[in-house]
Amino acid sequence: MVDFLKSFFEGKKIFKPSYFDTPGPFLEYIKDHKPQAVIAEDSFLSSISDRTTRVPVIAIITRNIERGLETAISHHSDHYLYTPYFVQDLEYKLEKAILDRDQFSFMKHEIKELGIVAELSQLISSTLDPKEVLYRIVKKIADVMPVSRCSIIRVDWLRKSAIVVASHDDPDIVNIRLDLKKYPEIMAAFKTREPVVVKDILSDPLMRKVRKLVLPLGVKSILVIPIKVNEKIIGTLFLRTARTEHTFSESEVRLMNVIANASSNALYNAILFEQVEDEKSRLEKLAITDYLTGVYNVRYFYHHIIEEFHRSERYVFPISCVMLDIDYFKKINDEYGHRTGDLVLKEFAGLLKGCSRKSDVLARYGGEEFILMMPQTSVDGALAEAERIRLSVKNHKFKSIKNKKSITVSIGISYFPHPEVKTHDELITCADNALFEAKNSGRDKVVVYQ
């Protein structure tokens, strides 16, 4: 039988046969090798069948045919030969055994991939939070594939940068901006609209300019899969691996393509969600902000002073209110024009913001008047802050006025607790009366309501 096999394999370069006289050496061999097929005498089967469950086995019947067939069948041999042996018979059965094994492996792999995609689909549909969906996608990929980094990246072409929207190692790693000049593989994926596989960073010319930056990270190979929506690339699935044995296989690239397609809607929804949130924040800010000066508007101020005044009443905390008015502002408008007047108001508001504390609420009250609420601040504290503001304005050279002339400001202060202040409206009215007194008594001064 051995002579028949040696004769059969002679000249067949596609096979590299190994021969064993006893089961022992074969069992040692199979620990470190994965043969395409095993051809074994029926007397060997009982000793090796437990170790060849994943390898196609062709049994050679060398004794009683009936007993040999029973042995072959009982040990799950894929094919068998009995005397007389024919070359054509062995050739057919060997090719079929290898083909069946390859097809079985392919189907098994396909089933595994379908299972991964099905599980991802379930994960994607189980939450409405697009950021959570993206994190689940990269986390699942990292669970089934040995990668050192798996991320989903959105590209901001206006700023020529990329933004990490999900990374498998931490759900909180988001909105990290990357310089696209340092990621030529991402740029290549966008230009070609095809997957980019960097098999070896050391030798791939694409990575030449950034090799010194990437090598210290221990990265050996990179896979970038474009994510498309309606044929428009909106991001990439970005995988890095430290594997030295092999790069990404064709089946892994194919699987990542499927996952990229599955994640496209989630990424698109995340982008829309971010845009909606940004627009919502912008509109909310517009609703509470004075369009010219950028400080809060009077509606926002009233909303907060009501809350703070009630808190002061309940816990007997002091609260102060400061009203400010630019002296002779009408002359600025008449002499330099209303456009310059607007620029002065804007610069003045910026100066006030720089002088006020985080806890203070600054708003434009109307025209050239501004109002400042100072929670948990006594009249002495408010007076000190108001004097500091007055001097800062007086010493400031306004860029929007020719020759950078200085201007002055009149300030009125009210406070609570005060015998005449029972409501937040009275607090504001008293500050306005103090401001009126500062204007009528010479301007460029601070007056406290008595």
C-alpha cells in the first residue's frame, strides 16, 4: 500500500506527503501541522480518529473488506479504498475530500460572518442613541477580530481633519480631532473610494512620510474601509493591528465591508443628530443672547434674577444689582455714526464680561444701558466691583473710536436685604434710581441706593 501511495504522489508538486509507519509519530506531527487530508490504513483508524475530526480522512482497506468498511464507517472516514487500488479512484476521492473540506470551511466561515452581522443588526436596532450604536459596532469588531485599535472616523473636509466618533477601547473617546496629513491611509480610502489595506507599515510606500510616527505604536498593518451613504463617503471604519503573523485576510476585509455598510446609517444618523444638537444649541443661545453685544438679553436676566431673589429671601443671602450706562453715548453716535456706536457697545460689553465673575449675570438692558446681577454679594462687595469696572472703562482706549479716545460710565447699585426692596422688580428699580442720581450728579461715578 505504501508503494502505491508513493507512486501516486510522485511528480505531483501540489502535494507534499509525509509517511508514518505507526500512529505515534503521526499524532505528534498533527499537533503542529494542518494536513489537507489523511490517508490511513483501517488498522490505524481507532488510534487517530479522535485527532482527525477536522481533517478529511480516506481509509485504505487492507484486510477483510466487510470488516474494513465497518471500521471506516464507525470512525467517520470520508472516503475509502479497497483492493484492487486504482490511481484514478484515489485521485478523484482525494480531490473531492479536499474540495468538500474547503467548501465546509467556507460555509462555516460564512455562517460565522452572518452570525456576526445578525448580532450587530440586533445591537444597532436595540438603541436609538447613534453614538451608542457606533460604539457597539466597533466593540463587536474588536471582540471577534484581533485588533489593537478599531474606530469609526468622520471626516471634516472644511477643516481638513478627521473626527473619531467611536473607539472600541473606551465609549467616552469621542470627538477627538485627527490631522489628516498624518493619516495617508484614510486619505487614500477617500480618494479611491475603496478599502485600503496596509499589509506592512515598514514596506508600504503609502506610509513613508508618517512611518516614524506610527512605528512606536507597535502597529504592523492597517485596514481602512470607506463608509458610504448614497454613494457619498461620510466616514471610515479604521482598524489597526499589531499582528506580525499575517495581515488582514480577504474574508476579514469582506466582513468589514459588510459591517461598514451596516454602520453607514448609524454614522449618518449620528452626524444628523450632532447637526441638530448644534443647531438646537445655537437657537437656544440666540434666544437668550443680545444679537449685537453677545451678552445675555434682558429676558434671560429677568428669568434668573427672579430665581436668585427668591433664593436670597429663603436663605437670607445678600444679592446686589448693578446698572451701568455709557456717558454721553449720543455724542458718539452723532460724531462718529451709528456703526461706530455699535462697535463701541460691543467693545464695552466685552470689557464688562472681562471684569465680571462667573457667578454674575450680565445683560444688555436697553440702548447703552447694561445690568449686572451679583448673587451672594453684599453692597460693599458690589461697590468694590463697580469701582473696578468704572476705572477699567475710563482707562481703556476704545479701538472703534478715532484716536482711541476713552469714555466713562455711570453706575447705580441696589442691594438686598434693604428696607425698600421687597421684590426683584424693586431691586432693579432702586438700581435704576441710583444710576439716575449718578448721571445727574456729574457722571463717571458709582452711586449706591440709600
